[in-house]
Amino acid sequence: MDSRFRNWGFARIVRLVGGIGIGIYAIYTSQYIYLMLAAVLLIQAAYNLSCCGASGCGSDSGTYKQNTLYKDQIKNYNPEKK
């Protein structure tokens, strides 16, 4: 339960607020088809699901050592010199 309340970023908060807002709108106007959209947004916010939520398109987390290339390691290409 504690892990659900960690890592709340901007997109997750927008999904939560959007889901609540669309849910209130759907009940107020009696357009219950919007409740499905609100439920999807609330589930995404609660479980941090989206296209990137399950590490589908994650960025570099820095867990591996990256080889750094310096200028003195690069040799200039000179086709005339053999």
C-alpha cells in the first residue's frame, strides 16, 4: 500500500484530477459513458499504468556504467596519409 503513494509525478496527478473531474461531470450530466473514461484515468493514476507505466519506454536509470569518449581518444581520418 505504501508503494502506491510514492513517485507521484505531474502526469499521475493530472490523471487523478482528470478522472475525478470527468467522473463528477458524468454523474452531474447523467452521461454515464464518461464514467468509463473516468474509471480508466483513475485506475491509471492509482496503479501508475500508461504506455510508460510498466517500464515500456523507460529512460536511463544510471544502473550501468557508460563508457565516456574523450577527444584524445578520437583519431582524425586522413585518407591521403597511408
